[in-house]
Amino acid sequence: MPTIVLKSRVDRSNAAAARRVLTRLGLKPSDAINALFAQIASRKALPFSLATSDSSYAREEYGLDKKAIITVGKSLRKQIEQERLDGTVQSVSSIADLRE
């Protein structure tokens, strides 16, 4: 599988906490990133909710008001449910599931 080098800036304390969790799981940060990207590609969406209707993050980062956040959430839930019905959502429970 061809790979690329991906650089990003992350909060130092979040990175340290995440590395401790990943170490306990026997994973490297690149394993977690590969699993995340596989889920995004499969779902054509993030595999988790970024915001709830009262999230300041969505307002500040994306300029969404409460009504827009709710609308986006409903749309994402509808899309994911349709992918489940179509059988196109891939379940990943471990890194081994990503190997073809």
C-alpha cells in the first residue's frame, strides 16, 4: 500500500494523553490515524459527532448557529443510516480489520 507523510499540529497535552492510551492498546499514532482515515473514507463523514446542539466549538470554528448545527447533525445521521442500510458502512474494531 503506497503511503504519504502527513504532518499536523496537535495540542501537546492531548497528544501525550492519546499516546498513553494508544500504548496501552498496543497501537502507534499512525495506526490510529489510519483507522480514522479508513472510517472517514468508508462513511464519507467523520465516524463520531463533533458537536451537540449546544457546542461552542461548532459556532466558533464553523460559524454555525444552533439551528444549523441541528440541521447538519440530522443530515449526517440520515446519511450514516442510509449507508448502514446499503451495507456500505465498514465496521472497524481493530487495525487488523483495515488490512485487505
